[in-house]
Amino acid sequence: MIKSMTGFGRATSQGEKRSFDVEIKTVNHRYLDINIRLPKSLLSLEENIRKLISEKLKRGKVDLFITQNILQKEDLEAKFNKKLADSYVRCLEEIRGTYSVRDDISVSLIAKFPDVISLEYKEEDLEEIWNCLKKPLEKALELLVEMRKREGNKLKEDIISRCQNIKDMVDAVAQRAPQIPIEYKEKLQNRLKDLMDEHSIDEGRLAMEVAIFADKACIDEEIVRLNSHIEQLKVTLDLEESVGRKLDFIVQEMNREANTIGSKANDLEICNFVLNMKSEIEKIREQIQNVE
């Protein structure tokens, strides 16, 4: 089953201490290009996030947005700097002894001095945060993949329809091809009759010229290969893997065979078929650019 590279997914989670909003969208790209926007406090989880995305997606430009809402602010605690407090007390005692001033050293006074008591963030439990974030991330990826599958089915239907159009034209070319040497022989005979006496025509030489032309204009191998590529394209569409690059290669080969048929056949009707084939092949190629 092919998947499109275009998709969108969104999910949220609600925990006791925090909630997460996860939004992910993808568009076509040659490789897997992951761009993540998340709070600075979660940067240490980026590798886990990338690994999870890489398990679900193989190609595409991925934009992931994560928003964290803190519900319980339990990550702050007061810290007492004893060495700094001791230094302040020594300074105050020295001032008291030097100037004989009233002694009013108290806990509240010392606590007011800068950095004696400071607020620091507690070290967060990253495993707990990851378990809370992982659920909405997996859900958003699931919704994204489902959307890519639906879009992929539509692409598959269109590609198969166009493959059938190409197959019909190839069959028409195959029916037309045997007539080309016969028509060439008739035209050559008529020209020779106009130029010389009918009895002076060398039938052996005429047969040789027709044989040489038929060999140069033979497109049997190209027709076989083009039919093979069409069938291979259909089979590839049903593979349970990333097939975008493989499909692109097959379409290039289809285009190559169509060009060869047009150049070798030397026939206006076949050239018209080839032009229509190339138009359908180009439309398939455009569709495949968005296949994972």
C-alpha cells in the first residue's frame, strides 16, 4: 500500500502535572527531513522524538510542534547558601566590634542579603515527562499516517487508471507496427514505378531495402519492455514498504522506452500515440513525487 508524503496529525495529553499539545505535518521531500520545535526544557528528549518519527515515516519534510502546559509548579525549591551566610555574619560581627553599634543581627536580616536564599529548579524526571509526551506524539503520528494512506489510495487509483491508458495505447501501437514495413514497401514500389520501367525493378534489391527498413523500425523489444514496466509499476504499488524512489525509476524507464518507440517507428500514427503516452507518463511522474 503506497502512502502520500502529505499529511497532518494532532493530539493532546492531560497529566497531573503537565499537558502536551502535539501537532505534526508533512509534505514531499527526497529524504526524511525532521524539524522539531519544542520547549527548551525538553531538548534532551529530542533524540527520542526523532527515533519515534523515523520508525513511522521514511520520507518527507516533517514539521513537529510541541507545546507544554505546566499544571502544577512543583519544580522550584529554595536553596540556602551557608558559606555566603557565614561570610555575611562575619562581616556584620566585624562591623559591630569596630564601631560599637547596636547588635541587631537576626535571621530575617541575613535572609534578606543577596543569594543567601535562592530559588532553583528541581531536576525533572525525564522518563516521566517522556511517558506523558509519548502518548500524544504516537497518536498524532497515527492520525498522520492514516491521512497519508488515504491520500496514497487516491494516488494509486489515478496511477493505475493512467497505466491502463498507456497499456491501451501500447496495444494499439503493437497492432499498427506490422503494417509499417508493408506500407513502406508499397510506397517504395510506387516511387520506383514512377522513376523507371516496372520490369527493370530489382525485386531482390527491393526486398533487401524493405528488410533493412523493417529491422530499423522494429519496436517489438520496446513494446515488450514497456508492457513489463507497466506491470512492474502496478506490482510495486502494492508493496508494504517505501516505494517512491522505485516508482520514480520505473517511470523514467517507461519514458525512455516511449521515446525509443517514437524515434524508431518512423510513423505519424505511432508518433501521435507516443505523444499521448508521454503525457500520461509525465502525469504519473508528477503524482509519484508525492509518494513516500
